Amino acid sequence: MNRDTETLDNNVARFCSALQHRSVAYFEDAPCYPIEKLVKLHGMRRNMLGEKEEAKQLELAKEYQEFMDTLCKLPDAPSRIYLWPEGNMPATGEYLENPDFRYNHDPDFRPYMYEFLLPENVTPKGAVILCAGGDHGDCVIHEAYQSCLDFNRLGYQSFMLLNRTNMMPYTGQECGADAARLIRMIRKDASKYRIRENQVAFAGFSNGGLTGEECIRYYSGNQKVTDHFPDYAPDELDGYSGSPDAFLCIYGPRWEGKEMDYTKVVYPPVFYAVGMEDKALDNLHWVYGDLLAHGIRAEVHTFTGVPHGQAGVSVFGNYEYPNFELWLPLADAFMQRIFGKSGG
């Protein structure tokens, strides 16, 4: 390869990375755009990034850019609801640069959420927070947006969390703090959402499942944000519990061998759904025993033939693994057993 060709390859790769980075906001603001166009953008992105021949990749990148330029927000698009007031977000301060668009979120990212609320004539069964996997981005379409709609259909107030993503590059304390913050927001406004304060579940997919456990690890029981971020100034929301009443961990169990100090932890009942062709199953075998050894209630469902990342894929018209769709009614039954025992 000569120097000119190498420069072209580098420029094409960077151009594609820049476009991919630009598209993150569209995917993460999925409620604001026609979903069919985001589904098309999702497919175009995957084709662009998967193309190996540079001339063809450049052509796909230009088409991707042109299509993004046509996207307009819906007339009734909702607004982001930010989790933290400006100037008072607990953070390590270690993430300062994002060279070559390594991460989907730049250092100035502010965590936020969207509400998916039921009609007033429907009595909610409870509330579910949905947290997508990976570094969010296009995973939000199926694992958060579509799953919010699925839980609406089952009778739950749903909340789409766009938090600082675990390990990409944020710490467990940071991603867990965002999850705990949204739980507190929902508890504070329980009457507005027509639920009880002890009817808040957290559903995390893959890396989002790790986020859910980091929330439990650092913010359950009597633990406070200031235990991990001494410079944080507590506000009214910190008077509410920041740990979920039920935890839905969807193909996102803690890594095998990663120990947890349960001394300060109050671990809620946890529901697992994992495909039998998913490498996460190996982690689950280990975690399940660890939880049982500490007296934690855990319900496990595995699905024959199913690989990783299949939650919510109905949004793409993909029913290759229809058996995995059963996790939704199973999770519904699990939460109703938990919420029903928590008092009326």
C-alpha cells in the first residue's frame, strides 16, 4: 500500500467514524424522530461500517450523510429531561477527551431520560426504567425505545435512560449514580405517575445490566452519592431510595469471578433472561450461585438457540428468535409478584 492510498484509507475511516458519532444523537433521541427512518439509518450505519472496500465504503458514507441531513424531528417531539442540574453532577472528572470518536458520548454529555406514559384511563402496574447495552447509540432503538413500548403495552409506565455508559469510559459509580438518580426522580413523582414508591424496576440489557448492578452495588441500602463523590451537593431527590425494587438483567450478568462486597448492599429480587447461544450464559452460571449464597432471590430463564442482543428486535421486523419474546410476559409476572408483596 502506498502512502497516498494509506492516507485515503485513514481519511475514509475517520469520515465514517465522524458520521457514526453524529448519528448517536438521532438514535438516542429515538422518540423524537419517525422510527422507520431511524431503523433505515441503523441498517445504513451497519452497512457502512461493515464495508471493507474503501471506495464502496466512502460511497455508503456519503449516502449515510445525505440521509441524516433529511431527518427532521416530529412536530410533537418530546424534550430531553436531564437528570442532574448543571454544575452538580457527581463525576470523577477523569474523562476529558474523545480522540477519534472512541466513545459515543463526549466529555460534555449530560445524562437524560424520556417518559413513555400510559393513557389516563389505564391503571399502571408499576414503573420500568430501560437502559440499553453497549455504548448506547443504535442499541437504544431496540433495547430501550422498543422495550419501553413493549412495557407500555404490558401496563407499565416506562422510562428510557440515557446515562453515562459503564466502562465507556465511565466508572461504575458514575453510571450507577445516573440510574439511581432516575429511580429517585420516579419515586418523588410516584403520585404523578400513579404508582407506589415501591413499584420501580430497572431493566438493563447487556452493558445496561451491568449498569443496573452498579446502581445496586453503590447506591442501595444506606449508601449515599456523597460516599463516592464527596464534592456532590445533595438535594431533595437524595432523600429517596436510589435502588430498584426489582431488577431485570437481560443478557447482562456480572462477569464471572467479579466479586461484590455485599456488606452495604441491599440486593432486590433479580430476573435473568439469557439465550443459550449467548456467551453471557457462562457469566450467569457463576453469578447465580454467588447470589444464592448471599440469600438473594433470583429467577432465571434461558432460551434455546438465541444469541446475544435480541431484546426489542421486533422493531426491525426481525422475528428470527420468537421464543425470546417470551421474556416480556415472564418479566411482567415476576414484577407483579414483587410489587404485589410490597403492600398496597
